[in-house]
Amino acid sequence: MSRQQPIELFMPPNMLKAKVGGSFVGLDMAAINRAEAAMEELKNEFASWAQDDVRRLVAARDAFAAEPGSATRAGLLRAAHDMKGQAATFNYPLIARVAGSLSRLIHDLPETTELSLGLVDAHVNAIHVIYRDKVMDMSNKVALALSNELEARVAEVLGS
Amino acid sequence: MSAYRFDRLKILVVDDNVHMRKLVVTILQAFGVIQIFEAESGERAWAILRESNPDVVVLDWMMEGLSGLDLVQMIRTDSQTPNPFVPVIMLTGHTHIDRVRQARDAGINEFIAKPVSVKVMMSRLMSVIENPRPFVRTKSYFGPCRRRRGSPEYRGPERRTEKTILAAE
């Protein structure tokens, strides 16, 4: 099987290497340790960051409920997707999981299919409760059961 | 043997979430990077790119307005781009293979799947320094070679009919 169009393959000058100098000696563990220490310090701020993200998700949900449409739906997807990416970093893996389920629902559901506000609310409320109760590990049975249930409902809606 | 001079680098961090930007900036600063530009949108990032011509771009995928993918395509192909070869590291919560392919096809160099970790950030930065990919120009694509590292061990089908390697160095 051959691709019909001609291609040009070339190697641009490695300006980055020239700029940073030095030579590859494996990962710079001193820099990694400094960065990990800096992240540890930031963790004190994670609680308020997570709170901001929960507020943003609730605001996006309210905007969608008030005026369902592609713009508010896209805003809700962005808020859920951001939360999915960030919650794990902020030590809330179960929030990441529920936000991931909500993202999947919004993203995979055809734009022409109505997005169930009830199912959206179930996700947003679950995130709110997990955050309120500061569930920061994966062993909380109630939160785990809730996540499983939400994922199952999304799979059902998406027919997967 | 000597360590890299990260203090010589200019890095642009683009994310509409202020917390994620702060996290990435904190990590980069701890690596020793001093010149860090921040942009909260693709539009602002484009302006900074043209003003400051950074050496590396760390970019979020999903942003309102100009998305991360849109911005990468502009960096690679817009006539106003200051550097079409600038390494782009994309931060994303998307890990599905179709999404990875989509980003690769837009011209990104490396991925960091969220949650962000220090070691992965360092490893991707080292990768763009030590193992830059060749660039490819076709009618429909311009950007880093999408075949991983052009690996000499590649044993799959050879899909290209004409290959021109130009040493720009």
C-alpha cells in the first residue's frame, strides 16, 4: 500500500540543543527533586484550587440548564474536561473519574441528541459531595459505588 | 559532562486554567527556566509567540476560542509564524488513541497526559532537546515526522513512495 503524494523529510537545525548546551547524562535528578519539593509546597493551595474548579463546573452546569445549546454545552464540556485533568493532580482521583465520565457523556453524545440535565446533575452533585467530604483516595466504598453507577449510566446512554 | 542551561530557554505556557498554568510554571522554574511567558488563551499565545519567539511551547488542548490544536496548526503553517519548527508539548486529559492521533496530525512534538508529573515534564523537555524529530512536508501536512523517531527498527509497511532528506544543518 503506498501513499501517492510526494513528501519532503528534513532535519531542522537543533537550536534548542545549541542553546542549552551540556550533554545528555540521564534525567537531571537534582532538578526533578527541586520541582517535586516545589509541587509539595503548592499542595497547600490545591484545596482552594479544587474548590474553584468545582465552582466553575457548577456555574457551567447552571449556564447549560438556563440555556441549553451548543455554546453552553461546550462550556460544560470544557469545565468537566479540565476537572478530569486537574483533579488527579490535586489528589482527588475519584473526582477525576466522575468528571471523566461526564466529559465522555458530553463529548460522545451526538450534538443533535439531547443531553440529560438529570444525568449531568448526578455527576455534578457527586463531584460536589466527593469534594465536600474530602474523599482523596480510591477506597471510599460509597464514592466508588457512585462512580461505577454513573459510568454505567453513561455507557447505557451512549449504547456502549 | 555538564547539566543543561535551562536558564537560557524561553518557554511559553498556554492554558486557560490559571491553576494548571501555575503548576507548570512552578515545575519549569524549579528546573531552572527563568524566562517563562504565560498565556490564558490561544489568541494571547499567538501574540506572545510573535513578540517573543519562545524556544518551547507547552500547550493545553481544550481552550475556549482558539484551541490548542488550532494554535499548533498556526505555528506550523501560518505565514506570520515566527518559528514553524518550535517544539510544542501538549498537555491533555485526552488519552484516547483517536485524540492522540488528532494532536499528532496537527503537528505537536510531545504529549503530557494529565495529571502532570515532574518526571514526565522533564522527560518530554529532554526529548525535544535530545531527540528532535525530522520535519515532514506534504500537500496536507507540515510538522514533526509522525512516525515515532523514524525508528531504524521500524518493520512495518513503507508507505511513502518518495523520500527526500535535506540536511538543513
